[in-house]
Amino acid sequence: MENIHKQKIRDYLTEALNNQGDKQPLTDTDSLFVSGRLDSVSMMMLVVYLEEEFAVNFKATDFEVALIDSIDAIALLIDSQVSA
């Protein structure tokens, strides 16, 4: 994945965390949803963002939270759909 795309994801998630009062550092491997840092509403908003910004097709995927639980996982999801 291009660094600019990963940075867009990082920026989006950092803002989502800040909106929930989470000012902790965010690394590319940090859990977002399983850890409870983000909630189900944030998950839905992230899904919409990924569909609109990166053309992720969640209909073509057996959705599991692990697919979007970290920046690295999201990057893999996007890459898998680009190369498919």
C-alpha cells in the first residue's frame, strides 16, 4: 500500500480516537475495536469511509472485526481487494 493511503487511514483513525477522548499514541498494529478503543458506531463510520475513500467492497468479504482492527489489517484488506 502506498504510504499516502496508510497515512490517510492513520489520520482518520487518530481523529476518531480523539473524538472519543482517546489521546493515546496509535501504532499500525494497535487494536482498535477488540481493545475497546473504538466502539460499534465508529466501526460503521470506518466501514463507510473505507468504501468511499478506497472502494473497499465489504460485500465481497466475509466480514470479521479482525479485518479492520488495526491500521496494518486495514492496509491488508485494501491491498487484497486491489490485487483481486
